[in-house]
Amino acid sequence: MDRLLLDRIQFAFTITYHYLFPQLTMGLALLIVVLKWIALRKNDERYNQAARFWAKIFAVNFVLGVVTGIPMEFQFGTNWSEFSRQTGGVIGQPLAMEGVFSFFLESTFLGLFLFGEKRISRLAHFGAAFMVWLGSWISGFFIIVTDAWMQHPVAYHVLPNGTYEVASFRGLLLNPWAWIQYAHNMCGAVVTGAFVMAATGAFYLLDKREVEFGKLFLKVGVIAGLLSCLVQIFPTGDIHGRYVAKHQPAAMAGMEGLFHSEMGAPIVLMGQPNMEQQKIDNPLAVNKVLSFLIYGTTRAEVQGLDHFPRDQWPTTLPLLYYSYHIMAGLGTWFALLMVVAVFLLWRGKLYTTRWVLWPILLSFPLPYIANTAGWMTAEIGRQPWLVYGLLRTAAGYSPHVSSGNSLFTLLGFLGMYSVLSILWVVIVYRVIQQGPNMPKNNNETLAA
Amino acid sequence: MIGAVWFWIVAGMLAAYVVLDGFDLGVGILLPFLARSEYDRRQVLRSIGPVWDGNEVWLLAGGGTLFFAFPLLYASAFSGFYLPLMIVLWLLILRGLGIELRSQVESEVWRSFFDGIFVLSSSLLAIFYGAALANVIRGVPIGTDRYFFLPLWTNWQTGVSPGILDWYTVLGGVVALVALAHHGALWLAYKCQGDLEVRASKIAKRLFPVLVAITLVSLPATVIARPNSLASYQQHPVLFIVPVLVLVALIAIAILRARKQSLYSFLASSLYLAVMLVGAAAGLYPVLLPSTNPAVKDITVAEALSGSYPIHVGLIWWTFGIFLAVLYFTVSYWLFRGKVSSDAGYDHE
């Protein structure tokens, strides 16, 4: 089997699987801070109990995030050593900073948050929750800085031996691509956290138990859900899209399935890219909207794929197109659902409106899919480059690791992560079954 | 000069990892020998519950810092040690699950399964770490393109084309297994109460002569495996303080344990581990990864060091970041100080 393909599949699989956990924990961390804050302000113990319940879910997901995250840091060296050697002088910086500034913070204060509630004051315990949130969001920032440099390399120069070195520390950290991508990504994590919380609340209400907590989760969940969904579309998604159009026009053409340059380009809502005939089959399109979204005028010309040499087209183009459309389609669904839910909440009818509670419950996996599809859009869109315009993916892998060894470890990860998935389902199901009304000191649980 | 600073920063972070995660690895190795009941097991696990994850962060932060400061070393060594590194990653995954998931389901079978995973992964990790360090000391068959790929074993001999495992690296694995088990026993003697404290102390006492013997064997073995390792010492005779400190630490462990000063004997064991690692690093410097092929140069600090600008800027944020990290650790260890007992746990009302 092809070395390059195996290495790409292994990285894609391990990073996609890994990110199922941080997207929830980064979102939940913020919501737990909110719950703890309300508990402090209103002096309401129910919110503390709710925070304790979510801390259990958080702890399990955090552990899985940690253990599946360790291979990520090492895979740069094991499977992508040429990439590491050439760009370590740039991306080594944010990656090392993540370890030093985020991991220590997160791990220490998570220990305090989970084990220390009786040892420290209520305010200090709120502080511990806050620090866990801060740590997880700092971690996200440095990872995005790394990815943003690969998407849009700035503030570097080339050394005589052909390797890259950061030229301005500020420039690297203030890469505009990083900040807009960070805002869009963290907002996406809050969507996941909010939907999981709202779905759990809907589940309790539909199941007619834990009703008080069900209402509480639903309320916090849909309000956070609505805010994050709207910010996800505008301004973060909008600005991000314009950035891609400006700096990675070939990726944008691929995402939109625009094979030919056009004045007043249409936006394709549905349809299947036909690579052989270079057109969209069964298109459902709205004229001129794409030009308007990118340039603010319906008459502007948008560059199609025919504008670019074939060797600069994103590889696996249909997958890029579908990823982008799945992300955007789901994002629209989230916003609609949350608008309806918050309207009903305002009218005092949400808790009894079953035809809305059911979609909220069933939608909990969708933000995971949307976040994954969003990342696939970003990373497949970057192809065929590892570092956009500088280093091709085909030139980045480890020269001496044979494909047999790559396949061996890929199979190992597939097996190991299958087991993790089963454990995750068993444990999270059990925590939800147990409900938030558990005894205060559950000694059976080491982590909570 | 700045290269030396980063060499010792990375070495220091990895030493901090071995000392800190070392005791919870040791706890994992000893669990089946020490804990006789569920009550015991819970007490043992509680002693590392709030801190093990933070301890492990030293490996991640150290690895990230190594990547940042020495990209060539990171690229060459991590791809060259491909298979053992992947196995270490899998063991780290299993170990985290073993600790954190065991008490999620109230079932004898579930708990026993995760305890087994925890013991097995902790023991294998200790062996792998020892073998890894021995591989770096012995050297690897670096090619002219600065890369290599090591098979798991060849003929079990050191030499021009060794494997990951040979007599010397296996010895390194055994040293690490014994040293970390001993380290973990001292930690448990410090953290536990009652029977467990007595048993942990007894195990430390029994492991001690083994540790002394294997330490004494490992020193000449290192000189045989890499004759060059004495060069630094001959050049800077002041380094001979390292073996002296090893001896001092060993004696201190024995005396303090006999006096039942469990915290101090644990700290002496930390000193022992740290000094052993410093000694190994001093023997390497200025080499990062020795070449077993005399025709190919070693990978040195000067060759692998990142550009001048990043490593100077790095010094500023690193100092600040590690200051914060030390602060967090101080708070955490202080809050969870003292003895732990099982059903009380840390958060009993």
C-alpha cells in the first residue's frame, strides 16, 4: 500500500478520533464555569449539583482526550519527520508552548476541581473550574496557531539549509488566520457542549425523570446553543470563508464545487461533483449568491477550479465538497432548531413541547459531525500542501518508515480506539442513567 | 552556549518526568504485591489520583520542548524509534484508562480488568523507558541523511547495527523497573497508613539491595556499551561528583527509611533518580544521539539546534511558563499533602 496514503489515513483517523473528546470538554468547561457561577451568584445548590454531574461526564471525556492526544504530539516525529525537521523552527514553538502553558494548568486544576471540592472554599472551587476552562482553551489556541501556520504561513524565513525558522514571534501568534479560525473552532466546541447538555435535558424530560435537572440542562443548553450557533455563522464563519476565498482560492472553488470561473457565481446547496465531466450533477443552486457572500456584490467573478493547474487542485476533491456542505447544512439546522427552542423557552412552553424535545435529543451527534466536517474542510482544502504553498504533503513523511510499519500501527490504533469507543458508551450511558441526584460523595468513583 | 542551556532544559524536564511520573509508575508495578483487598487498592490509587496526570505532562511538555529546540533530533529519533515509540504511546493510553476508568463501574470483573491493565502497562513502560535511555546512550546506526530505522532486535549485541533490544538496553530496562518500583514503594510508605505503610516500607527495604547491585553493574556496563561515555568525565573531572552523589543518595535512602522518615527517604530516592539521569546526560553532552557507525558523525547539539531567534525568544516564555508550572505543582502537592486513606479519600466531609 502507498506510504503517503497510509500516513495520511493514520493521522486523519487519530486526529479526528481525538477531537471527538476535546470539542466536548472545551465546550463543557465553559458551561461548567457558567453553572458554577450561577450557583455562586444565586447561592443555589442545584447548580452546583448540576456542575458535579457534568464534571463526571467531563472527566471521562477529558481522560479519553488526554490519552488519544498523546499520540498526536509524537506522530509529527514518527510519521512526518521531514515535515518536523523542516518546519520545527516554526511550529515547534506553539507546540512546546501548549505543553508548558496549557497542559500543566489543565491537569493540576482538574485534579483540584475533581478531588478538592471539600478542601477548598466555594470561591476557590469556582476558580479551579475557571482554570480548567482557561487551560483547555489555551491548549486549543496553540494548536490552532500551529494549524494556521500550515494553512497560511506567515512570519517565517528560510534558512540556508532549506528549513524554516520563525522570524517574528508576535507575527506567528498574531497570524490573522489563527484568530479567526480559533474563534470559529471554539464556538464550534461550545455548540457541541451546548447540544449535549440540551439533549441530556430533553432525554430526562421525555423519560419523565430527573425533571428538575432536565429543565435546568435544557435551559442552559439551548441558550448557549443559540448564541454559539449564531456566532458560528456570523461573524466567525463568514469571515473565515472570505479568508479562505482570498488566500486559498483553489480550496474555496473545491469546497463550492465551482469547476469554472464565473461572474455572479451561484451557490450550490446540493448536488454531486462529477469529476469526469467537471460539473455538478443534480444541482440545487441559487444564482449569484456565492459572489455576493465573498465579495459583497452579485456581479463579482469567482475563480473556478479551471483557473488553477491540476496539480494544485485539492486532492480528494469530492470529499472536500461534501465535508463543507455537511458542515454548512448542519450549521443551518442547528440555528433553526435553537431559534425555535429558545422562542418556546421564552414562551414557557419548551419543557412540554415534545415535537421539539425529540429533535433536540436526536441532534446530539450532529455537532460532532459538523465539527469533524469543518476540520476536514480545512485540512483537505489545504491539500496538496502540508504547508500551504511551501511544502507538499508528499514531501513531508518519514523517509525510513516502511509502509508495513505504518499499516501495523494504523491497525493498532483502529483496534485500540474501537475498544475506547465501547468503554465510552458504557460509562457515559451509566452516568446519565445514574443522573445528577447521586450522593454527594461517590467513593466508587475515583475521578469525581 | 545557548545550545547547552536548551540541552539541560530538555534533560531537566525529562528528569522531572522520571522523578514525578516515576513514583506513580512504581505504584502501578507494585499494586499486585502490596494491595490485598479492594480497600487497599483504593488507598493505593488514591495516593496518585489527583497528581498522576500532571506528572505525565512533564513528558508531553518535555517532548514538545525537544521538538522546538532540536527539530532534527525530534525528526530523526522519533521516526527511527518508530515501533517502540508507538508501543509506548499505546501503553500510555492503556495506563490512563486503567487508572481513571477502574472505578466507573461497580463490578469486580471490571475493576480487576483495569487493575490488570494498569499493572501491565506501568511495568512495561518502566522497562521501555529504561531501554530507551540505554538506546540513546549506546547510540543508533544513523545514516548520512541523518535518519535511521531500528528494528526491535538484531543479534542482541551492541555494535554497528544493534536493535532496540540488546543486552545493554535490556539491562537498562531492568534498572528502570527496579528503580521505579523502589521509588513507588517509598512514595506509598509516605502516603499510606496502617498495614499498607508497613508493607510498602518492607518492599522498599527488600528492593534496596537489588537496586544497589544493579546500579553498580550498570556503570561499568555503560562504559563497555559506549566507551566514549567517559570522555566527558575525563574532560571535566568535576563531573565525578555525579557517581559520588549517587552513592550519597543511596546511603541517605537506607538511613532515612530505617529512621521511618518516609518523606525524606522518598526525596532521597528522587535525588538518586535525578542524579543518575544527570550523569547520563553529562556523559552524552554535547552529543544528542551517538552514531554507532564510526564513519557517520553523531547528532550534536550544535547540528540539531533550532534557529537563533526562536531559541532566544523561547528562553523568555519557557522561563515564565515553568515558573507557573512549578507554582501549580506546589499548590497541588501542598493541598493533597499528608496521608491518604481509602474510604475517606481526599474529599470526605
